[in-house]
Amino acid sequence: PKRTREEFTGRWAFILAAIGSAVGLGNIWRFPYVAYENGGGAFVIPYLIALLTAGIPLLFFDYAIGHRFRGSAPLAFRRLSRWTEAVGWWQVLICVVIGIYYAAIIGWAIMYTWFSVDQRWGEDPETFLMGDYLRVADDPSPSFDFVSGVFWPMLAVWVITLLIMGFGVRRGVALASMVGIPLLIVMFLILVGIALTLPGAAQGLDALFTPNWAALADPGVWIAAYGQIFFSLSVGFGIMITYASYLNRRTNLTGSGLVVGFSNSGFEILAGIGVFSALGFMAQASGVSVSEVAGSGIGLAFIAFPTLISQAPLGALIGVLFFGSLVVAGFTSLISILEVVISAVKDKLGWGRWTATIVVIGLSGVVSLALFSTTTGLQMLDTMDAFANNFGIVGAALLSVLLVTGALGSARRITAHLNAVSSFKVGRGYVLLIGVLMPIVLAYIWLSWIMKVIAEGYEGYPGDFLGVFGWGIALGSVALAVLLSLIPWSRKSNLYAEDLD
Ligand code: PHE
Ligand code: NA
């Protein structure tokens, strides 16, 4: 069958979509506390090294695979060799897992944008979050007790996502970022501007940027830097392969990658400045040190920020801008995660855009709502997030570089492809980074996390709970990926739909 692949309208549509994917919750709530906990100002060094030696090279690697083989992750890896398709399906399943919990966080952020106006959390945002809003159960065994304040905004997230993605790559995926990214930049700049004028802001910035050079001797700090870069750039799990497959045959890949990589990091630094100015204000207002007010992750966004919103001048505006930014940044990332899945289903089954979108989003949405609008949603989310990132993303990235550069000896093919279309050329050094340094770093990070969890468990959760929502899903995805790769491609599928050149 003659079917032409969907395409971005141009290089900038692609760049904006890739920035939309990269800039997400990780920039706003993850980077600031990771930097703070891992050496503050000194974290810049491992962070930049990780960006230059792993983040950007891996971004180029994903672009090259998607662009050269013009397919979703399973199709691109299938075209690379008959035996590597399962890697693509592993990446797809990781995206399913991340997508179903990411939607929950966007749903909470929608509600908190609204709560910022009346500040209904009162004196105690922590009790409000855990008790009144999420109604978190003490015991993490799944209860399926339904929490309506989480259900409705999540349903809205899934319906909106369905409508956007049904319109396809140009009028859905790319357009969402072309609207979302400028909006996000404006909102975030205003937010940072306000935060910088709060009394105590300087103290917060001092806390973030004062270098602790001793931290550089700690391997944990380097692991944190590489981990942050992988997650933050959305590399290694199919997203950039998928987006690059929608590019015109002659597109400057490396030039685009540099724009995406540096924009994402720029946004992280900006978020660090905004968040720590705000924390500085809170520390001063309550007469404690910055370290006492800096929560991490969910606590930072949904406990520390509400406290700030109640205390600061222009609090309601700060709240609407902060949670509004989370919503917009979250949506463009969620879309990119789900596009990996939709694209894979379209390619393998030869389905049309709407059919694939309705089936993928319908199924993911139902599972997502069933798991996360319940009183045990928070514990499951936390566990799935940790395993998806530390086991899944890192593991899949490791396997893909090992297979491509090691077993298949294709590093030359990748570089040749990049150089054939791009302005910024890569050479021998690049092959060494991808073929030698990257597997070592990734293997080290991956194995050290696994060994730690085997030895110590995770967050004190019971073994059977971890067995299902941690190890069960993680290892189950690997097994399922292998099974999916064994299903033959039908004649109707996109494997046969078009020529490569
Ligand atoms: N890169 C995104 C961020 O920084 C996170 C993300 C993870 C996006 C997984 C897509 C998929 O928040
Ligand atoms: Na990011």
C-alpha cells in the first residue's frame, strides 16, 4: 500500500514539539531540588558534563534512528535489524506507564490552579493535600476507593488529549506546542519576575547557587546529574525517535538538537531561580533556613508552593502562574509520551490516526483513571515513577546503545546519517561517546539503582506492593515487549507502506 507518513510542517514545528516534550514537570519541580541537594552551584559542573557527554549525544542518536528509519520506535528498531524490535516496544510500554501517571499530576495541577484563587488549603497545605484533596490511604494496598476531586480533572485531561492528538502531527501535536511553549514562556517569566522581587529572594538564590565543591567527589551527585539529564531531555525512550520520524528527509538534525538541548537547560536554570527565590521568601517569612522549606517533587509543588501562595503578596497570581505553567508544560510532555504509543500502533497495524488515537487514549485513560483517582493513587504513582525512570528509561537507553553500537556495529551508520543532513558535524569523538562512555555510565547508573532497591526496598513500601507496582510492571513490560515483537507485521502495516529513500 502507498501511504505517506505524517510530517511536521517544517523544522521549527519539530523543534517546538521537541522542546514541548522536553520542558515538563521535570524542569519545574525536579531540577531545582536535584541541583540543590547535589552540590548547589557546584552541580553545574556534573550537569553540564552530563548534558554534553550524554544528553545531547543521545538526543542525536535518537534523532538519527527515527529519521533514518522513518518509523515509530518499534518500526525504526525493526528496520535497523530483525532482532531489535523488542527494544522499541519496551520504550513504548515505558511511555504507557509514564503517561498514565503523568495525567494524574496534570489533573492535580488543574485543580490547584483553581484552588490558588481561594486558597482553600488554609493554614495547613500538607493536611489539605493528603487528607482533603487526595484522601491518601494509610495502607498502600490498592483500595479502589474513588476520589472525585481527582477523577474529574483527570477525565478532562484525557478528553482534551484525545481531541488534540486525533488531529494528527501537524494540527494536533505540533500546534499544541506552538501555542503552549510561547504561553509557558510568558507565564513563567512573569512568575520569575515576581519571585525575584519577594523579600528573601536573594537568600534563596544563595542557597541554590553556593557551590559545595566537596559534592563533586560523591558518585551519587554524578548519577543524579546524568539521571536528571536523561529524564529532562526525554531521551532514550522513543519520544525523539518518533518525532524525528515525522521530519522531512533533509532536515538539519544536530543543529535542531542543540537548540532543543540548550533551551531545555535554559528553562531549568530559570525554574531554579524562580523556585529558590520563592523558597528564600518563605524561609525568611517563617524565620527558618531554606533547607527546611525546600520539599522535593510533589511536596515542593503541592505543599511548599501553597504555603507560599498564602503568605506572599500577589499570592493568588503566583499560584495561577505556577500551577498554570505546570499544566501547560505537562500537557505538551504528555502528548509526546502518548504519540510514541499511537505512532507504534499505527505503524504495526496500519490503522488510521483517529482509530489509533481513540483506542490508545481510551485504554490508557481508563487504566489511568482506575488507578490514580483512588485513595492509593499517590503511593502507586510514586513507585511507578521511580521504576519507570530508573529501571525503564535508563535500562532501555542502555540496551539501545549497546545493541546499536556494539552488537550491530552501526555507530558509523548513525554518524554518517547525521553528517549527511546536518550543519554541526560529529566525528570519532562522538562514536567514542556513544559506543564506550555511554554504555559504561548507563550500566553503572542502572545497576547501582537496582542493587540499592534490592537491598533496601523503596520508600519503605511493603514487598507485595513493590512486587506488583514496581518490579511487576517493570519486568512485565520487558516480557510483553518481547511478545509484541514476535507478532508478525501484516502486509497492511507501515513496514511495507513506503520506501526508505
Ligand atoms: N522531559 C520531561 C520533563 O522534564 C519529562 C518527560 C518524561 C517527558 C517522560 C516525556 C516523557 O519533565
Ligand atoms: Na525537561
